[in-house]
Amino acid sequence: MSLEPIHSSSHSSTYPSELPLSKVSHEVPRISIATLTPDLFIRRYRMPGVPVILTGMISPEQDWTLNFLSERLKQQEFLLRRYGKERYQQDKRTWTSIGSGVPPESRSFLDYAELLRSGEAQEQDIYLAKCSIHPTPLAKTEAVEAIAAHLETLGLHQPASSLNLWIGPGGHTECLHYDPTDGTLIQLHGSKQVALFPPSQTSNLYPFPFYVHLWHGMRVRSWFSRVYPDRPDFEAFPKLRHALSDRYDLVLKQGEILYIPAGWWHEVTALGDEMVCSLNRFWQVPPRRALLSWPRWRVFLGSACALPNVGLSLVRAFFSRDRQQKIKEILQMF
Ligand SMILES: O=C(O)CCC(=O)C(=O)O
């Protein structure tokens, strides 16, 4: 990888002064679509699994403001995650739900827009995460069609998910985790701070063990970390020092796309005080990299461990009074 370490200005002040390793952060390259050929993308980034920021794929007029979204999404229902303001003060080892495992609340988009405008979404950390845009008019917008065409040209034509919306208040953090598929994070309003760690740092980032799924099903996830990279507790997590010396930091700006290869750890924070909006899509991983990736195998082992618990929850949901809603909530965890 031709990525040179640079001194980190945004995070160095949060590390304790006794940190023995050099306080450095690596840089993720930015490449314009005007100069990136499909061959270059495949050889340099997709085959080896190296992150890159792609620029010039989205015209600057494509700004998905809260008004733009409200006009199109109106009364459409979305599942929201209410994380609550205390969550990030807690020891993650005490959490009983994470990410898509957090019990969702169904609200119309206009209700959510009101929560964003009033400040309640920020106060209570309420996030509209990973909701497919396919049942919405957004799927037919110029921006979405242009992005799909550009990504297809780069050789990304085996999606592993639909295009998903991520909308939330400034300040929200989607905590440190990795995905078993390649991802593209597409920034459509506002900016996001992203911290990345390579798959080789997996054990130094203290993921929840894969057998955690035996008793938590898919509510807790073994592909999430138990550490806070910006508030390291070296007594509880001594190996975290090594991971911090292999950290990449970037700010993803409106109109940019971040390619996150499978297994790369990422923590994503919405910047500013206003609403921030992204799309993402997951992609199948090239077979050789897929086969050799231990973080991916961990996800499959964890998911297999979850099966008895999920099966039991489905049976309970089937016999409950609000059967349809309960089953929908269990299925959205996948
Ligand atoms: O944007 C976010 O809040 C999280 C996105 C994410 O985790 C992803 O694209 O894989």
C-alpha cells in the first residue's frame, strides 16, 4: 500500500500522553473518476481490498437536504433506531443490542424530519439507518441513476444489498464495526468523519466473541468492537495500542464515495449540527479475498451460532398478537 503516515490533528488530543506508540494516522487516497480507470480500480483497490475515496461521480447540485427528502418521502414509514443519549457513555461490554439489533421504532419520514428539526433526534440520538430506498421515489432520482452507472463501470455489478438510506443528526456516531461484504458509502448531504482500521487489527480491536450470538441472537453482533478508539481504556484493552498506530482518518465530504473493503473496521460520525444524509450499498467480495478473510468467516460462525435464538424468537413472534410487526423487526436485523 502506498499510503504514507501523517500526523493526526483531529484525534491526537484525545490520546493519553503516556501512549508509547507514535501518534499517527494514515491517509486514504482521493481519486477523481476523471482519472480512475476500471482496470486501475480493480487492480489497486478492489482485488487487494484497499479503501479509497472516489470523487467526481455526483454533481454538486445533488444535495439531499431535509426539505428535498421531506418532499419525496412524506408519509413513507421507516424503522428508526433510538440509541439514547447515555449509550456512548456506557461500557460496550454491558450492551444487549447493537446496530441493526437495536429495537426499531416505525415512524413516517415527516415525523422524523420534525424530530431532526426540533433537536430531539440529536438529543436522543435517533438514527434512520440502513433503510432501502427501493420502495421510495428516491430510487428514481438522477443522482442514484448516475451513481449506479459509475459504480457499474468500475466493475461493481454484484450487489449484496439494496441501496440504503442513512439519515441522522450531526454528532451521531455509528460505532466501530466491520462488514463481511465490500461497501460504498455515498455522501449526499453534510460530511462524515470516518476512522478506519485494516482487517489485520481485528484481534487488537476486541470484537465481541462470535459465540455471543448464542444468547443474544442477532441483537449483539460479533463484528462490532468493544473499544472506543477515541477514549481508549488500555487497562481493559491493552492490545488497542497496536491498532491505534494503524488507524486511518478521513472526512467524507458531500459528493464523495468511500469504498470500504470487507473486513475493514469503520467508525462513522456525522459532523456539524444539521442533518447528515448518505446512501450505502454492499457488494460481493472477489472470491480469493472472500475465501482468505478471517473476519468474514467470523461473521458466518457468529450467524450460525445465532440460528437457535433467532428461530425461537420467530416462533414466539408467530404466536404473538402483532405477529407481522414482530416478524418484520426480527428480519430487519439481517
Ligand atoms: O454512515 C453510517 O452511519 C454508517 C455506514 C456504514 O457503516 C457502512 O456504510 O458500512
